[in-house]
Amino acid sequence: MDKLQLEIKNLEIGYVNKQHEISVFKNINASFTNGQLIGLVGNNGIGKSTLLRTIASLQQKLSGDILINNNSIEKLRKEETAKLISIVLTEKISGFNLTVTDLISMGRVPYTNSFHELQENDFIIINECIQLCGLTDHKNKLLAELSDGLFQKAMIAKGLAQQTNLILLDEPTAYLDFNSKQELFTLLNNLVVKNNKCIIASSHDIELLLKYSTHLLVFGDNNEFEFIETNGCRSNKLFQKVTKNYFD
Amino acid sequence: MKKKSKHIIFLFGLLIVAFLLNILLAGSSILKLDELNFDNYIFTHIRLTKALTAILCGICLPLAGQILQVLFRNPLAGPYVLGISSSASLFVGIVIMVFNTFGLMGHLFFSKAAIVIAAFCGSLLCTFIILFVAKKITSNVFLLLIGLMLGQIFGALQSFTEYFSSDKSLREFVMWGFGALGNTNYFDLTIFSSLVVVLVIALFFLTKPFQVFLLGENYANALGIDFKKYRVYFIVISSLFTALATAFCGPIAFVGLSVPIFSRLIFKTSDQRFQLTACLFLGAIIILFCDMIGYLILPDRIIPINVITTLFGSPFVIYLLFKTKNW
């Protein structure tokens, strides 16, 4: 797998609403590479999802640069981006007889022909992803029948089938019970350590982030921002401030 | 894979049976097998044209319905949710009223062509409004609501027209609203079928983005499928399907909404290439059978196709829904 270098320079994120730009957060600087699990920490509404959506090109940045392997991300064609970045959002998908395997095979869309006909190789990859995420017993279930934990795993498996170096996750542990949260982070950790992925995940489960993440992006009020290593983050002023109520 | 091919072959066989039975039974008298020759006027110019129209109509409406249900990720969507048939109805209502006022309705060919053209123009007008809105508005729910509102507006305008219509116009308009398969000749069928073929081919070349649309806008974009671009294509195709069916057969109820649901419930697959093919066959089969039932129930009365499709189809879909836990 190729090496990934994602650089964020002076990025300003937000929304464009009828000529008005609504800035959500600015001056974000960070750089990521393979084998990292980066946690996004901050209050609701501070811009964590917006940042993830901006990196995935689902919305426009307001200013600054996002460089992936030294190429500006908006210069890439959609199909190329889909081979570099996958994203798991908070929205639920079900209905239309979609099964776990159907969902995961959608991850092959950037690679299949114009009729989305899966080849031998695609089936091998899909099966690997099913196994890796522990979904073997559930692969023929309908999405509507899955628990929240299994649904998250299925979405991650779809991202894996997309074979991207970078995987973005928007609050993957929301709605999950404690065991499922633990399981999910173990899975993410494996993907980073064994499969050398780069994963950026927003989460409010600080303890799990402390245990499993390698880096943290901390979003504070008044546009305060830090990109720090998880080791020793407890001594960081902004981290202390943002998580004060959590640890009190 | 093999199972799916078997299903398609089965549906194809069923379609042939339905087609033959329809030609033999769906009419004022039952045809004998030796009457099936092209010298027989009833066979060539009445039964055959009607059965072919039934097939084309049965292809158009379920495909339009399936496209919109996937686009809005909502099984309540049907060919009529975007207001398309309402605007077609309004135009037809106006044409019937105006023509009757000026005494033009007597010329059969002229008036029939006028109704077909009016229905088609009405459908296209609404399609253009929807496309214009779709370019401005990202939210699918808003688009759906705007479609429903447009339908209401056209419906109200139509009531307004009806209020000022003569009894004769009203009757003609109500008859048109029942839906009819027997109003086409070979000239109509040539236009109808060639357009349907073009649209079906176009749709089958778009099955990949269509498949991805099951995941909604965000995931489609994240998989490299330009949602906004393909949304326009799908709206155009489904609107044209609806426009064609409404223009040639009037507003045929039920099949557009329920055949896609029906197909999902019995075949239980999310593979859209199969689902679209199944919808296309099922729609044609169901319309052929419903038309036939309409002729057979009462000895010397023909029951309108819309009554049959709804009365016989709905309970069956309800039954399937009771049997299904999830889909």
C-alpha cells in the first residue's frame, strides 16, 4: 500500500450560505501519515464533523489547503478521492433489502466497471473485510436487523473494502454500549497497527481515545486549537481545559 | 447469480403467457387460436395494440416508481409524487374544455393527438420546474415536499377548470382519468416503444450510480459518484417514463408505486440491475392480467383498469407486508 501524507495548512472550515461565508473554525494545522489513530476532541458543534466532511470533499473548505501526497485535494477527481479517503458518517442506512455484504461490496464501487460487476478479486477483498471486522456470522443479515455496534462495524468494513489509506469516522462510538465501544476501538487499533491505516475519528469517549489513539486534535472555544501526541497530552493546557468536566 | 437468471427467465415466461391470454380473453369476445392472424382486424388493430400498450405502460410506471423510491430512499414515492401526473391532467383538462368550447372535439384523430400532446407537455412542464428546483435545493426531503406542493397547485387549478367545464367536457375528462390501454394505434406504438427502449437502455447504463444511490447523497459522493449530476439524470428519466405512460394511457394508478415494493418483497435483493429488470417484467405482467380481469368480471361491462389494479393489487401488497419483518 502506498504511503499516505495528509497535510492541513491554515485550513478554515465552515459553510457557504447565499454568498455569506459562515466560518466554523480556522487556522487548523496538522499532518498525518500511516499508522496513526487521530482522535478529534471538542464540544458538539465546534467543527469536528465539518472538518471530517471537508477532508472527505463532501463540502468546500473556506480557505487554506488540504494536501494529500502533496496534491491539493480539490484538484483530484471524485473517483481518485474515493480511492484515497473513505468516511463513516453518523447517518443510518437501511431498507431496500440491503444486507451487510451488499453494503460492504459498495466499497468496491471506485474500482468496478460501469455496471458494478464484482470480479474474483473483489470477492476476496470483501470477504477479508468481513472477517477483519468480525462480521462473518452476520454477513447475510439485513442492515435493518443489525445492532448499532454491528452497523458501525459494517460501515467500517465498507470503508476498508474501499482500500483507502485514510479512514474518517464521525463519532463511531455514539449510541454504543460499553463493550461495543471497547470492541470498536480495538478494531480501529488493529487496523492502524496491523494494516497500517491512518484513521481520524471524532469521539466523546476520552478514555478510549487516551488508550488507543496516537494523536489528538483538540478543539477549544474561541478557536483555540492543538495538534498533540496522545502520550503526555494530560499536561497540555487546552486538553485540560476542554476535558475539565470529564475528569473532575 | 444463477438464481437471478432463473427468476428473469420465469418472469419472461410469465410475460408471454400473460400476453397471449390477454390477447385471447381481454375483449368483447374470446378469440380462438386460429383467429390469431394478421388478416383479422380485431386481432391486429384492437387486441394486439392494446396488449402492446399494456406492456409499454407496465414498463414505464414501475421503473419511474423504482427510480424515485431509491432517489428519495422512501417507498412512499411513486411516479406521481413530483406532481407530474397532476400537471398532465391539468393540461388534458384544459385541452378537452377548450376543444369542446370551439367544437373541435368531433375530429377523433385530431382530438386524440391533442390529448396525448397535452399530457406530454404538461408532464414536461412539471419536470422542468422540478429540475430547476433540484438545482437550487440540495435537500431531497424539500424536493419531495415541493413536488407534492406542485401537485396540489396543479390539482387545484384543475378543479378550477372543471368547475367551469360543460357536462360533456367533464365526462370526457373523467373517462380519461380512468386510464385506458385501448386508445393507441401503430403510429402511437412506434413512438411510444422507441422512446421506452431508449430510456430503458439509458437507465441500464446508469445502474452503477443507481446502486450507489441506495446509500444516499453523502456516501454516493464519498464513493466517487457525483450525486447532484446523476440526480438530474434520474429525475429526467423517471419523468419521461411517467410522461409517456400518462400521455398514451391516462393516469394509470397503483402500479408505479406498488410494483417496485412488490418486487422488493418477493425477490428480496438490493441488486438494482435485477430489481429494475424485475420491475419491468412484473409491471407488464400485472397490467396485462388486470386488463384481462377487467373484461372478464362482468359479462357485458368493462371495468376500468385503474379500478382493477388498485382493488386487486393493494390487498396483495398488504399481505406481503404482513409477512415481512424487515427489508
